[in-house]
Amino acid sequence: MSVLTVHEPEHHTDRSEGCLPGTQLDALPRLTTTVPREYVHRASIAEVFLTSCTRIDETRFTLTGQWPRAHTYFNSPNGRWHDPLQVGETIRQAGLCLAHAELGVLLGQHFVMWDLSWATVPEQLTIGATPSDFIVDATITTEGRRNAVTVRRRLEVTIRRDGRTAATGKASFTCLTPETYRRLRGDALSVPPRPEPEEPPLRMDPSEVGRTHPVDVVLAPTDRPLSWLLAPDTRHPVMFDHGGDHIPGMVLLEAVRQASCAALGPAGTLIPVQASTEFHRYVEFAAPCRIEAAPLPEREDGLTGFLVTGRQDGKTVFTSSVCGPVARY
């Protein structure tokens, strides 16, 4: 069994002036810290939600983490529950962390996310009087030859709070060496990300897409019904936390949420308690990406659903089905 921890500094023989009389340094509790930010591909330590990783056996692992009571981006309109997209980000971080810490994937290798899905238990996402500690039970299996550069890994997780299931999720990804990634991306690597123009595009009103702050809006209106253009602010401190040569997958998931809310119109805000997304191609900075939403058939559980599709240069780049209750504020 292996445990990912951060080593504490060695204790010196002289006692610090800050220690209370009679306190032994060796008796102080072990402090909680995050996993290395590099392991979850984040530039900001504040955006790292995982705190430890323990190997159970060859395929099973346990991770711990914490969601803050308030987050600048992952939030709900009324501030009373954790954003389900934060579950998606936690699944993403779990896969990355396990790959680097336990599966021997080197820092600097590139990850290709093929799909990501989650199903939450809404009553277990409520925000309490303290930050939300959670445990992730994770299983990773390998599809294909272990020594092949195209090997695909399948991640399945259960996220628990206070012993109760808060969410389940799945994802699959491939790890590529820098050389393989350069061959795959080709000329796309020579196109720099588009800087935010002096005159930003006319984006949707936050209230129309389930958000409260204009900076979080990623859709711009078009003259076609149930159709928008992807228009995120590339200076956003969370969505574009670290550099990249394509639109991050979590930005696409935000577009799914916002398109669903916009499709509802004044009826309310969709809470994406369930979502399943397949990523077919990279979404490039250099070309317009159209986001389209279509209502899904009525469900027996009463949840409202939409099928959201992204298209760029005439090709489908991702498809996502999302559903949840409709909240009214």
C-alpha cells in the first residue's frame, strides 16, 4: 500500500518560541495539504481539490479532498449547494493524480480525455458550516497493451461525504508523450490562443445562462434558435488556469450547462445533476465553434434534459446529454 504525502520539514532540537510550555513538537498532528498542483494540471494551488492518494491494490485507490464553502466559479445561484460541475472537475483531477502518482505517467505528458460523466445525489451536495471533506473510491483499468502509446485508461469513482454517496462518475483518457502529441496536433500547435479583444464579444446575459457574473459566461447569441457561439474569456482565472493549445474540456462542459439554461428560457435554471459527454475532437481557438441544444424526451423521474452538441469547421467536436431539476429564483 502506498500513500502520497508531502514530507514535513525535519524538527530541530531547539524549541520554537511559538510553542506552548510543555508541548512536544513530535506530538503535533500531521497537517493536511493538497496533492502537488502539477499532478492535477493546475497552476493555482487554490484550484486543487485533492489532499491525498492511497493505493489499495493494483487497480483500486482511495483519494481524499475538500471543496470550499465558497468558490469564485464553481457555485450555485443561491450559494446553498456545491456546483455539480465541481464533481466533474474532481473526477478530472482524480484521473490525472492517479496517472502521475500511481501509474508512472511522467509530468509533461499530455492527456486526451475521451469521455466524462457523473451522477450526483443533490441532497449530498449541500454546503454546511464547514468546508466539505470527501473521499473518492477510484478504480482504474487499462484497455489495450500496456506498452502502447494509445493505451486507454478507464476511471470509475464514487465520491462520499460523511459516509454517504454524493456522486458517481466515469471517465476515460489516453496519455501521450510530447513527441506523439506534437505529431497528433501538427499545425494546430503553431496557432497561439486568441487574446481577449479590446471590444469583447456580445455574450449572453448571465441570468439567461444560469450564471451570476458576466466573466463566467461562455456563450454568445446568434440569429438561430437554440444555437450559440462558444465565446469564453481566455483570461478567466479558473477556466484558463494554465496554458494550452485548445479550448479545455471543462470550458465545454460549462457551455453545455449554459446552453441548457438558455434553452429553458425564462422557465428557470437547469441544475446539471447528471451529465454524460463524449469528446470527439479538440476545439481550436482559431475557428468558430457552434453550440446547439435539443430537448430530450420527457423522463419518468421528472428531470429535464437536453442534448448539447458542439460543431467546428463542419465537424462534431463533442456531444453531451445533461439533465436535472429546474430551479427558479
